Amino acid sequence: MNKGIILAAGRGSRLGALTRDRPKCMIPLGDKPLILWQTDALRGAGISEISVVRGYKGDQIDVGGVFFFENPRWSETNMVISLTCAEAWLAQSDCIVSYADIVYCSAVIRQLMASSGAIAITYDRKWLDLWHARFDDPLTDAETFRVNEQGRLLEIGARAKRLDDIEGQYMGLLKFTPPGWQMVSDILQRLEGEERDRLDMTTLLRLCLDNNVAIHTVPVDGGWGEVDNENDLALYERMLAEGGAFLGTE
């Protein structure tokens, strides 16, 4: 049985005043805060055990029926350290891991749960439509992403110079089995403290590739959104108003 882990320790400073008095995951989109979009999608996919890794203003994360892990060093560490705070779950069960600043539907989670890989991630093949709506020039934000014919990740997270370097957009959704997490733990143990502290998730995935750890990929076609700033929030509010459930089929 899969468990769900939401990484919600960071401040989300790019949202400015909106996160001055609350964590990013409590910012509302439509009729509910971001974190409820995530817990609703996870529960809709059949995941009943959900934890939240909290840090910045963590006592304000108002969501029922979840377990909390704490990252007391949230201000001096990056997302991978927040992930290790949930190691007790990762070492024991298959876990779906979600960033706290994305919204998605249950269908995406069910596809990720069905992956047979020890480590798997979702990616959006139709990412460019969303990036055109978010940015004047999608290449200012987009990063490289390539997979092989078997759906294994080949490249992720480098600066993209052309659209042909991007076969999809990594979404911030991952699956770790206990054997997959053990391979990640082995890599992390070889890193110095400062290097480990500043590690972001795409850099971790690149380290996995460098160490011949296979990463399976699960393609989807739209049906999600990433909230980096106030413009993103305004865009998704318009999409909700104009098209109803912009995330697609549940």
C-alpha cells in the first residue's frame, strides 16, 4: 500500500507578501489551500496515509487526518533534506512524494502508483502549452528532460538552449519503493554535510543517474499546475473561472 508524503517545509519566498504570515502550501487556489488540492488528489487515488514535512510556520498548516514530520533546519537546507525527515516511511513502504506547490488530479497519482520502478517520476509531455501561458519565453525557465525508448530517464535539470532538448517537464511528483530509497540513501551518505544540505531534487535525480540508478518515468499530458509566484496563481484562477476543473479527469 502506497503512502503519501508532501514536502512543505520551505517558505516560498517568490510569492512575496503572500507567505509572510503563512506557509506556501496554505495559499488558496480557488476554494481551498494548495495542500488540500494535494491531499484530495492523493486520497482520491486511494492513499489514506499521508504525511506532511513542515518547517516554515509549520504550526499553521491546517489539514486534518495527516501525520507531520518536522524539518527544524528548513531555513538552511533544501528539499532533499526535508525528504530525509520522512525516512521512517520511505524505508518501510512505497511512497508517493509530492511538492507542496503543485496541483494535480488523482488520475496522475494512479498512473505513478502503477509504475514498477524502484524510483519513478511523472513528466508532462504537453508542458509547452502551460509554459507559454506562464512565460513570455518558455526557455527562460524550462530545463532539459530526455528519456530513452524504455521510458528510463536519461537527462534532467540542465539549462535548455532549445526546445528540442526538452521532451517533457518534470512535475514534482515521485515514487520511491524501499529498495529505491535505499539506493538514494547510499548516495546521500557519500556526500559531505554542506553538499547534502543544499541538494535539490533534480540534482539528486542527476546523482542517481551518475550512479547508474534507474529512474522510471510516467508520461502524462497536462492536468497539473505549478505555483511559483503570484502570476501563476492569477493564471490558474482564470483557468478555473473559464474552464471549470482545469486539471482534467479525476
